[in-house]
Amino acid sequence: MRDGTTALKSISLISYTGFEFIELNLISETSPLEVVLDEIFKCIAAGLVYPALHLALSVPDVCSSLETAHDEDARFRIQRRYVAWCETYLSQEFLVFTASDCWALRGGVLHNGMFASHPGSQYDRILFTLPNPRMTLHENISRNNGGIIESALQLDAKLFCEAMATAARRWYLLKKDDPKVVQNLPNLVRVRPNGVSPHIVGVPLIA
């Protein structure tokens, strides 16, 4: 593996004569992004849909940041690069959910904990249905029902996360050799089994 990327497969707690140790089972991955994507689907599997959506909505930030030099990353450009990334890599996964909708949803969820009243969104509210083995609903629009003047877009939470993962993998295949990406990837969050020298050595970390 050219970048030595390691993903976390499982964690177990082991006790030895009064001492407890965390045992990490590690798997190698072809992309450092798999560390982030794997966490999304572990959340979904555990029923932790809200954290999964938090992580999924951060993926365009992560990827577009990796291809941006630090001196280019002025705050006012974040929206522009987030939306551009979604238009390029994510938009083909949806029919009615746009890159601008994704940016508006990101701001509402990550900063305000809200799925409604997002400035810049074409919908008043986003509704995420939970994984259901009997029925899957995705990308349905509700307008002005029950005498309430309001629009809502329904998305399936798992399908949304899968679409974001597909977009991230598409981006990585196209950008993995970009000089800026190559320079920034070593600092991407990941499991580091041997620690981070010279700070903590010989102890597994997420850093």
C-alpha cells in the first residue's frame, strides 16, 4: 500500500489482571477516505442515523479541502468549493436534490441541528426516512399538504449516505494523484496503529 492507510475494523476491550487494554483489529484499505466512509455505515448499522448524516455531509468539505492549498482556503470560498464538488461528483446520484440543497442542508445540520428553514434551499424542510427492510422511499416531494404552505423533500438516510460514499470514491479515483491531494492526504484523520511520533509512540491513535 503506497500510503500505508489502515482502517479500523473493530474494537474490543480485553482485561489482564486488573488492567484493561483496547485491542484494535485493523484492515488495509485502498483509499484513506474509507476510514471516514466506514464510520458512516457503522453508524447506520448501529441505528445512529444523525451522526451518520453529520459525517456524510462533511464529506464534500473533506474532499474539496484535500485538493485545496492552505493559502487558497479563504473562508468565503468554502461554500463555492463545497457546491462545486457536489455539482461535479454528487449531483448525478440524485434527481431533485441539488448541490445548493446539499450546502444548505450542511449548514442547517452541522451548525444548527435543523433539517428545516435552510437559506438557499428550494425546500422548506428535508425529511430523512430511516432504513426499513419492508419499504424504501427516496426523493419524494411533498407540497402544501394539510392546509400548510410548506414544501418538503423526503430522502432515505441510508441511500443518501451511499450516494455520498459513491461520490467520494469517484472523486478519489480521479484526484488521488493530484499534487495537492498527495500533499494533504497524510494529515487526513485515520487510525495510526503506532501512534504519532514524537508525541505518542507505540500506542494506537485516531489522529
